[in-house]
Amino acid sequence: ESLVKAYAAVGTKKNKWKALYENVQTDRGLLEEKWKNVVNENETLRKELTQIKKERDRQINLKKQAERALSQSENEFRARTDALEKERQEFEEGMTKQKKALAKERRTILAQNKTATNGTTQRISLL
């Protein structure tokens, strides 16, 4: 009878160990599944990060292109503005020269008229 109880006790312990082993295997399976999920999520995040970096680099390149285009436009605008300013100054200088020439010509004509008038007056008085 005690032998039967001993066998029963061993059987019970064996069943407990077997149940514990099965629980550990189940837990191991769950952990392996979780690990696979973590690895997959990590890979997905790595791919997303790569895409984000590519998009960021693209945005940086677009910004640099825009800055270069703006700088070029500003330089072209500045050059055109300088050319127009030079053209305006040359025009004003030409107009000033023309005014001076016209004023000189006017004085000459007035002087000639005065001389011509004086000569006519002197002839009339001589008669």
C-alpha cells in the first residue's frame, strides 16, 4: 500500500513536472511569437525611418535649389536695376548737356538779335 502511494506520489509529481514543462513550452512559444512581432515591427520602423530620411533629404535639396534660384534671381534683378540706374544717369547727363547747349544757343541768338537790332537802329538814326 505504501508502495502504491509512493507510485501515486511519483506519478502526481511527474504530472506536475509535465504540466510545468508544457506551461514553459507554451510561454516559450508565446515569447518567440512576441519576439517575431518585435523584429517585424523593428524592420517596419527601420523602413519608415529610411523613407523619412529620404523625404527629409529631398526637402533639403528642394530648399537648396529654391535658395539658389532666389539668389540667382536677386543677382539678375540687381544687375538689371544697376543697368537701368546707369541708363537713367546717362539720360540725365545727356539732357543736362542738351539744356546747356540749348541755353548757350539761345544766348547766342539773343546776342545776335541784339546786335542786329542795334545795327538797324544805328542805320535808321544815320538816315
